[in-house]
Amino acid sequence: MKHKYTARIIFIFFLVIVMAGCSGMYKNEGTNKPNVTDVSFKNSHGQSGTEIMKQLLENEEEVKNVRAVNFDKELLIAAEIDHMDRFRLKEIEQKLREKVQKQYPDYKVIISTDKKIFLELEQLENKMRTENLSKKKVEKEMNRIKNLSKETT
């Protein structure tokens, strides 16, 4: 009699452990939205350039994360691409550029999938949020990042 109860308790304990372990397995499924951050220097257009661009790029399945800064009709975008899609970087860059340029034909659009550019834009965004950067400093930083994006390794 004691053996039956012990077996049942062990079985229930095992079942609870399995159920608890499997409960979080599919928790983030369906929420594979990229983490898009946008920063715009206060000009006559405000955040409008990066807001619409964010909506455009959120739907792309290859894009994991996006950083964007706009200043004086220039839109500098860095996209982090899923690992398996890195074989098609040029194709993805072109597709993203066409999407943004179709929406903003009067903006100069620079898109990069380079990790270094992504990190540099992230740092610029953080500086723009935390520090009160002058227009000249923002322009200098954007020019530095654009020059980095033109370099080939």
C-alpha cells in the first residue's frame, strides 16, 4: 500500500517538473519584432522621418534591430540582420534602401548592415538622448559614421 502512494507521488512530482519546464518554451513565439530605436535632432521635421521609416522596416523578416538618426534631410540607418540572412546582405540593403527612398525621395538615405556602424549609431543615439549635443557636433558625428560606412575592410 505504501509503495502505491510513493509511486503516485513520484509520478505527480515528475509530471509537475515536466509541465513547469515546458511552460516557457513558446513564450516569445510570435513576438519576433525588431527592436527599433529612432533619434532625430530637433528640426522642422522632428521624428517624422524615423517614425515612418521604423514602420517600414518593422515588417522585414530579415531585420532584427534597427538604429536610425536623421539630420538635415539625411537619414542614416543601420540594420542588424539575422545570422542566416547575412549571405544576402547586398540584396537586403538594396531592398531596405528602396523602401525608405520610395517613402522619402527628398532625403539622402544611407543604409548599412555593418555591425560597427550599428554600434556607432547606437552610441550616437545614446549621446543625443543623454547629452545636449549641438547641431555641429551631431553633424560631425554623422559625417564620421558615414565615412566609416564607406571604408572597406
